[in-house]
Amino acid sequence: MEQPPKKGNKIPRQSAPERAPEERKRSFDEVSLGYSPAMAMLEASRCLQCKKPKCVLGCPVHVRIPEFIRQVAEGDFLDAARTIRETNALPAVTGRVCPQEDQCEKHCVIGIKGEPLAIGKLERFVADYEREAGAEDGMQPAPPTGKKIAIIGAGPAGLTAAGDLAALGHEVVIFEALHQAGGVLFYGIPEFRLPRNIIEMEIDRLKKRGVTIQLDYVIGKIKSLDELLTEDGFHAVFIATGAGLPYFLGIPGENLNGVYSANEFLTRVNLMHAWEFPEFDTPLHAHQAIAVIGGGNTALDAARTALRLPSARQVSIVYRRSSEEMPARHEEIRHAREEGVLFRFLERPVAILGENGWVKAVRCQKMQLGEPDASGRRRPLPIPGSEFDLAADAVVIALGSGSNPLIAQDAKDLETDPEGHIELSDADIQMTSKPGVFAGGDIVTGAATVISAMGAGKKAARGIHDYVMRST
Amino acid sequence: MARRVKPPRGRSTRSGTALPETSLVFNVVAKDERTPGVFRFVIQAPQIARKARPGQFVILRLNEHGERIPLTIAHHDEVRGTLTLFVQAVGKTSIEMSRLKSGQGILDIAGPLGRPTEIERFGTVVLVGGGFGIAALWPIARELTAAGNRTIALLGARSKNLLLLQEEIQAASSEVRVATNDGSAGTRGLVTDLLEQVIREESPVHRVIAIGPVVMMKAVCELTRASSIPTRVSLNPIMIDGTGMCGACRVMVDGKMRFACVDGPEFDGHLVDFPGLENRLRGYLPEERKSREQFTRVEECRLEEATPPRS
Ligand SMILES: Cc1cc2nc3c(=O)[nH]c(=O)nc-3n(C[C@H](O)[C@H](O)[C@H](O)COP(=O)(O)OP(=O)(O)OC[C@H]3O[C@@H](n4cnc5c(N)ncnc54)[C@H](O)[C@@H]3O)c2cc1C
Ligand SMILES: Cc1cc2nc3c(=O)[nH]c(=O)nc-3n(C[C@H](O)[C@H](O)[C@H](O)COP(=O)(O)OP(=O)(O)OC[C@H]3O[C@@H](n4cnc5c(N)ncnc54)[C@H](O)[C@@H]3O)c2cc1C
Ligand code: SF4
Ligand code: SF4
Ligand code: FES
């Protein structure tokens, strides 16, 4: 086998081209443009092909990173795509949204001295190449097993499980509450970070494998778990309903008009096209000064989305710790800065002030960092007497969310923790306390990541397969 | 910046590839105007009809560009597989819906959403309805009466011709009293006047359920608070998903934040923060006016020029 031309970290990490901040900050087109084949091969050639690849351990689904990277270096892009798809059903998505710096790339050995291999960017390149080449996945589904599986929720966990189970020969029906499949990938993560046609392509791919997607179908309401398992003859059910019930701050003024949860704000824009109002019917106000509260991916997405609204003049992120503690992906933070989002660190809102029922300002308090807390991050402590008012006509609260209550409300024999997350009785196969019922993704873990939800979907698919093939 | 108008995206899951056989189809099987501006729709939705309970609602979206709007299920017929909805044409979406004809389809209907009304044998229950709230009371009246309650329905409207479902409510409850602002039917005055009267005459009243405009529900709660009659109100905040994801439907109840789509829509009226709800319902007035104006303008042009409708 031919070896890649040059190895080691003499070649610098290839940075993928991006749209210029000035151009992109008023557009919903994707910011990052991705590698060309030549750039991808050059970047891939930096991999040392470690015998015990640390990178793989950092990846929640253990993508066979060295193999696919070698295939890229050799120009076998479609083979590389096949390698990734063995463990990762949505590489075009994860290549874009995984927090790689905390996962695969964090452990890459060439990152010790220099910059780690751009595994995410390569994964994205391979998936995009495959999609643009119109390549079929070549996956031959196993012969029909005669088993029917219901999947509740068409987010990354549900979609992944559906794909695997269909490939194993089961009849799979996904029930989705909204009028659109995709979960957070569709209503939460904005278009400029994850173009919609990618999600749609993946959904089409599932349908080609014979998966049925039933939209507008709220399980727990139109059907109970028991009805699915008895009347409808499903042999197993996978609950992948994601996070729900957004957290608010519990400070005065949160019910003023102009205060949104990040979910509402993003759903209005991403799912309901509010930014195209009145072409589309769902409105969003012409806000000018928008304050986003929080420091995670959701906050960054809300802020960068706000910036793209035609009326926006100023968008700030108010975060109570410092930039080092921000949990959002580094790339997102950099992009937001470049586009002109103002970062206000070590400040926390204590009240939202209004006028005639509308938001007028956020009263903030300055913070300082104290001793590290249980999470190892330095605890922010309020500085007495430091309150000041930040003018704003909209406040977006991005503090994450709790659990979606609908299914647990309806199925009393399903065990949940005090916060409403579904408890597993066997985590290795994602099985719940209720026979035949499996669960995974954010509804089990609380808000986490796309790839961990997909990992849960994979594990569940294996567990469900064993379960239904064992029972008769 | 010039507004970008893009062709509709989304919903690839239903365009392009053939519809999977199980795809729900929501056809309007009957429609009429019951009182000026209030339309009755009978819609084919067998799966929802099978599960619907009094007090629940659906969220529908008319078309690809549509908004998701909540509407109460006024009646469900398991045998025919239909839902009956009453829609007051107040804004863009409800006006557009009011122009649908029998045989036309609605793109999306999700439901039945919300927690059903508690149906028990309480004793004497007074049902207070105004506007399209009367439609919501209809199934509640029927079931409470069937459960052995003495049900007294108090219906209010500005004028006789605006009174919805009087006969149906009559058939569904033990007694009906009507109040109109102009005295054209029943007594002249407000439903709250009737309620005061009933509370005086009937003792005890075990429960009051009030559904209608916020001002009406608020006034009812003020009245019943004095005599500590348990009072349920059905709230109608702005909603988007209806599954507890977005938080748009939040209301303060007993000082705690609750989500009307999953915790409600009914709450203990004595604990609801009505001023907060009223304020949030005013939230989209300017935009809604714009949307409605544009819609009616387009409609007028269309009538004049007979241009093909927007698909
Ligand atoms: C704005 C935002 C940005 C994010 N950015 C990133 C990122 O950059 N990288 C990353 O890794 N992670 C990110 N995340 C987190 C990630 O998106 C989630 O962890 C992941 O989507 C969880 O997947 P899931 O399949 O469990 O649930 P979801 O994606 O939430 O999907 C659940 C689906 O179930 C449906 N559903 C709910 N209840 C019912 C019911 N009763 N019946 C039928 N269907 C139902 C919902 O409508 C939804 O479609 C982000 C999250 C948000 C909100
Ligand atoms: C649980 C629930 C059940 C409902 N049941 C019914 C019903 O059975 N029949 C019916 O006609 N309407 C019902 N509504 C109200 C209905 O959803 C609104 O009238 C509708 O969303 C208006 O949409 P639109 O585009 O036509 O009007 P918009 O242009 O959006 O609004 C026009 C006017 O209606 C007001 N409005 C907007 N949203 C609401 C709302 N959620 N509640 C009250 N007023 C609102 C606006 O402030 C404005 O004055 C219900 C609402 C909820 C939350
Ligand atoms: S799935 Fe995510 S963590 Fe795994 S290799 Fe791909 S980018 Fe890295
Ligand atoms: S750790 Fe880095 S260098 Fe080693 S195989 Fe993985 S990507 Fe290549
Ligand atoms: S409508 Fe979105 S949470 Fe209730």
C-alpha cells in the first residue's frame, strides 16, 4: 500500500475557507466552506496512523478515524465515507457540530506539540463529497425480520436508531410531534451552521431504506406507549424525545414581551421562518438591541441568529463566568466575535426591566471569580453594589432545558429521575424499566451533544435488535 | 438590507418522495359560518378523534408558509372520525382558514394536546362561556352532565346573533342562562351578573369553569374568590410547538411558571396572573396587523385580477 507523501506535523493544520464576517453576518448561508479535495488530502497526510489511536477513544461512537483519514490521504473519499458510516450515521452533521476540541481532536497525539489533526473538518469533507457525488450508501438491508419498531422523536438519536434498525431488516416507523423531522438539528441549530439540505438528504436516505416517518404525531397524546406495544403491534419502542421545557432565570420581568427562551427564538426563525415574515406567517418583532443570556452553543446560536435579523443593531452575550469557562464550541465563539457579537463576561442578570409591558433593559450585576467549584470551574461571585442597566428591547434566555414531560406524564410505569429524565435499567442497551421500551438521547442524559444522542441511538438499535429477535 | 425571499424549504419529508401510506390527511368535510365571523369546521382526523377528551386542543398549520395555531376541540366523533372546531376569524391565519371550503385539506394537525378537563361528580357546576369559549364548554358540559352533575351554563355575547351553540349547550346541560350586552337575548348585561345571581340562588356551587375572553375569566375569578368556589379557567396564551419545548405559552400560576400546552390549558383561576397573560397576548399586535393587512390586500388583488392563488 502506498504511504501518504509526508507525515508528521511539519505541515501546518489546514484551515478551511470561510465566508468573510462582513458578508456572512447578514446572511443565513453557511459560514464555513469546507476543504477542497487537495486540502483534505494534505491535511489527512498529517496523521501519524497511530497503532493505538487516542483520537478514537475521544469519539463517543468510536469512528475508525485513522482508517478513514488514510483513505482520504489516498484520495479514496467514497471508501472513507463508508468507513465513517459504519459507526456514525450523520457524518455531515457531526463534522459540523461536534465539539471536536473536547472529543476526538482533544486526544490526537500531534496536538501535544502542535495543532491536532482537523478530524471534524475531514469528516465533513468526506460526507459532503459523498453527498455531492450522489453516492448511494450501498447498504444492503438484511432480509425482513417481521418485527416492527416504533421510534418516538426524529432527532439525531431517533434517526440513528431508525437507520440501524432498518438495515437489520426491521420495519421502522418514526413518530414525530412537529411538522418536520430533524429535532434540534432542524429547529435549533441554525442554517448558517448546518444547512437544511443536509438534514433533508439524511432523512431521504432513511426513507429510501424503508423507514416511515409519521409527522404531527405526539406520542403520549394521540397514542400511548401501551397502545403502540399492544394495539399497533410494535415489538419494541425507542423513546428519543429530546430535551424540553426551557429553563428560565426566575428573576423579575421574565414574562415581559420581548423575552424569549432560546428554543422559542430559534424555533420561530429556523422552523417557522419568522425572519421571512410576512412571506411566512409566524412573526418575530423587529428587535434592535438583543441581549442573550448564557454561554453554551444555544446562546451562541441565538446571538448569531439575532445578528442576522434585518432589524438588529446590537447583540450582546451576557455570561456570568469568563471566556475560559464558556462551554460553547471554540469555533462558534470565534465566529461570533468576528461577526460582531459583543461578549459581556462576568455579568449576570438580576432583573429584566420593562415599559408598557415590553423589555427596556436588563439589570446586570458584575461578578468576580472565586474558588473552583465541584465542576472545577472557578465559581462566579457577585460584586455588591455593581448593578447597572444594559439597554435591550429583547432578551433571549439560553440556559438549557429540562426534560420533555409528555411521555412520562402518560406512562406511569416508566421510571424517571426527579427532573423527569427517563431512567435506564440497563444502560448498555438503553433499556428502561418498562418491558420493550428503550430510551436515549437528551431525554435520558439531559441536554448533551448530537453525537452522544447518536451514540445512544446506536446502542439502543443493538439492544432492540437482540430484544426483538429473542422474544417471539 | 433587502429582504431575502426564498422559496419555501422544509417539509422535504413530505414533498419529493411519495407520501408514506400512513401519512395523516386532514380534509374539511363540512364548514359553515355559525355566527358572524365564527366558523364551524368538521375535519377528518380519525386518530385524533379517537383520543380527544373535553378540554383538549389541536395545533394546526394550514400550509407551508403557515403559522401553527391552537384551536379547541369542540366536538369529536369517533365513529365518523371527525373533529369539530370553531374558529373566530380574527387575524391572518384564522381569516385564511375561514376561506377554506369543504373538501380542501389542512396540511398539519397535531393533537389532542393539553390535559383534559377533570370530569367527576362534583355536585353543582356552573359553566361560564363567552365568545368561542362557548365551543370549548360544549363537550365539558356534556360529560359533566353525564357524570351526574347539575350543570348550569351561563352564556354571554354582545348580541343575540353572536351567541354560539345555544341549542347544543341547552341539550348538554341541566340549565342554561343567557346574557347579552344589548338585551337581545336573555337578560341584558354580562355573564358575571348571571353568575352572581346563580351563586346567590344555588348553594352550594361546587365548581365553576370559565372559558372565554381573558377579561371575562378574570371577572369570574374575582367573583368566585369571595365565596371560595373552586374555579377553573382555560388559558389561551400564544403557542408554537404545543409540546413543552419552546416556552412561549408560559403563564404564572401561584407565582410559579407553568406551560399552558403541557400543564394546562386549564388552571386554578384564583392563582392565575391574568395581567401577565393579557400583556403577553398583546405581544404580537403590530406584526399581526401587518400580516392581516398584507393578506387581505393580496386577497383583494386576487379577486380583482383573478390571479392564481399562492400555492
Ligand atoms: C440551539 C442548540 C444548539 C446546539 N448545538 C450543538 C452543537 O453545536 N453540537 C452538539 O453536539 N450539540 C448541540 N446541541 C445539542 C444537541 O442538539 C442535542 O443534544 C441533540 O439534538 C439531542 O438529540 P435527541 O435526538 O436526543 O433529541 P432532539 O434533537 O431534541 O429531538 C427530539 C425530537 O423528538 C420530538 N418529540 C418530542 N416529544 C415527542 C413526542 N411526545 N412524540 C413524538 N415526538 C416527540 C421532538 O419534536 C424532536 O423532533 C445544541 C442544542 C441546541 C438547542
Ligand atoms: C389552547 C387554546 C385554544 C384555543 N381555541 C380556540 C378556538 O377554539 N377557536 C378560536 O377561534 N381561537 C382559539 N384560540 C385562539 C387562537 O389560537 C387564535 O385566535 C389564533 O392563534 C389567532 O391566529 P391568527 O393568525 O388568526 O390571528 P393573529 O393575527 O395571530 O391574531 C389576531 C388577534 O388575536 C389575538 N390572539 C393571537 N393569539 C391568540 C391566542 N392564542 N389567544 C387569544 N387571542 C389571540 C391577537 O392578539 C390579535 O388581537 C385558542 C388558543 C389557545 C391557546
Ligand atoms: S463523530 Fe464527532 S467526535 Fe467522532 S470523530 Fe467525528 S467529529 Fe470527532
Ligand atoms: S491520534 Fe491523531 S495522529 Fe494519531 S491516528 Fe488519531 S488522528 Fe491520526
Ligand atoms: S407552546 Fe411551546 S412550550 Fe407550550
